[in-house]
Amino acid sequence: MKRIALWLLPLALPAAAGAYWLLAGRAPEVTVMPARMGEAIELVYATGFVEAEHPVTVSARLTAPVRLVLVEEAQRVARGQPLVLLDDEEQRHALQQITAQRRVALQDEQRILALFARGWVTRAARDAAVAAADSAKAAEKSARARLDQMVVRSGIDGIVLRRDVEPGDLAVPGRTLMTLGDPARIRITATVDERDVPRIHAGQAALMSSDAWPGRVLSGHIREVTPGGDPEQRAFRARIMTDKPMALPLGLTLEVNIVTRRADRALLVPASAIEGGKVWVVRDGRARPRAVRTGIAGSSEIQILSGLSRGEIVVRTPEGKISDNMRVRIAR
């Protein structure tokens, strides 16, 4: 058995070596694409939502229980319209008492003035009576204003964007009872990652879309970037205005792409063609490396600033398998 094995081995070696050299000499197949001219756009992605340009928060000036809420969300309201009624029983009693005191002060004033005209009281007594009457009038006016503050009114013409109060709640100064806004004056607020903020500035174009309108793209521009960011989210807010007036539902979420750079006539190659700062150019069936300088990078293509010419054929996805002057076959 051993003698047979030793005799067969020399015959097997030449066949294996021939197969090896046959495979080693076969040129690898590659997919190629010519460098082309096109538009290169650098985008910064963000998420945004539609809100009133000047949202107004409504709160009470005094601390009191809420007696009645007069409006609902999405309801249109007018400037000065009552929105919330607070429990005003205490203020009404106070007004009644002050009104009675004002009547007494006015009666005393009339009597003292009549006596002063006859010379029966001093000028000081007259002045004191007049001052007391004026003070009573001012106190009544203040009490009426305090009673009027028990009615929370709208400060703008708009709609109720959000209602955060119910009858029985305790209204205190500073607590938001509801939020109002004018749907005719809107803006889009986008949240931008702090790493992208240095590339964002006023005037840049913004392209927006929503799942609510598949295939529809809204155009706008950056109006401002807020100077203060959110350290927890590590993000800043960009205010975007639409290029044309349009009615958008308040609260609608949008996908936002901000155009930070644009080149109308750019030399483009597939982004996958770049490997270590170079591309592999195929000429006469052989691949050679070419160092290039890149510019705007997109998800599928990248701009070439120098090192390559229009129409030159590059390997689409070298994947580290190409070497200098290697013979390659172009996939059909």
C-alpha cells in the first residue's frame, strides 16, 4: 500500500500545479463606471416640526381655582376673548365692601365741601375729605381690575394649540394654562446635531418632506440658528421659513435636509470607488491607482476635485482586491 501511494504522488503534483497556475493567471472580474459630470450637493439631515412663529402661552395673573374653561383645542379665538374663568367669589365680596366705602367717602366729601363753603370747617378738613374720596375711588378701580383678572383672556387672534387646564385645577402665575398661535404665521423648528452646527448659517436652502405627503418636497431657507444649544440632546435649533406662504398643520413633523454646499458641474464617481485616497483606473485591461482629491461626499457619489478626468473608467468597488498593473476583466 505504501509503495502504491509513493508512486501516485509524483503524478498528482503536476496536475495540481497546472490548475493553480491556470486559476492564478485568470484576471479578476470588476464592475466599472466612467467618471461623469453632475450636480453635487452636501446635505445636513435634521428633524423638524411646524409651529406658530410667535406661540403665546396663557397663564393667570392671580392664584385661584379654575371655575370654567371656555375653549377647546383647535378652536379659533379672538383677541380679548375669555378663555378661562377663575373662582372670583372673594374678589366680588371685596369689591362690594370697597364700593360701599367709596360711597361713604363721597358723601363725606360733599358734606365737608358744603361746610367749607360756609366757613364752618378748616381748609385742612376739606383737603382730607377730598383725599379720602379720591383714595376710595382708586381702591374701587383697583378692586374692579383685580376682579377682571379672574377672567383669563386671549392676547391674540389665533387658535388654541394646546390646552393644559381643567375645571378644578389651581391656576397660579407662571403655570401655562394653554398655548395659542396664529396658523397664518408659521415656522419650522429643526433640531440640528451640534457637530453639524458650524456648517449651518442663515440663508441656506432647506428641503423638507413628510410622510403625510409622499413624494412632495417643500422648499425653505434657514432664517436663524439659536445661539444656545441643548446640552442634554447635544443639539441646536434652526428656524426655517418656507419660500412661499403655505398652510401647514401646526405640529406636523418633517424630515429636513439643509443644503450646506452645492456644485452644479462636479466630476462624480461612486463613493465606493474611493479606497485610501485613490481610485483604480482601468485602461487597456489593466488597473492602476490614481491619487485623487475629493470634495462633496454624498451617500452614493463623491465629487473629485483633482486627479481624474471626465470619462475615465474607474473600478466601482475595489474592496482591497486590486493591485497595481493587475489585469482585470470588465463585468458585462
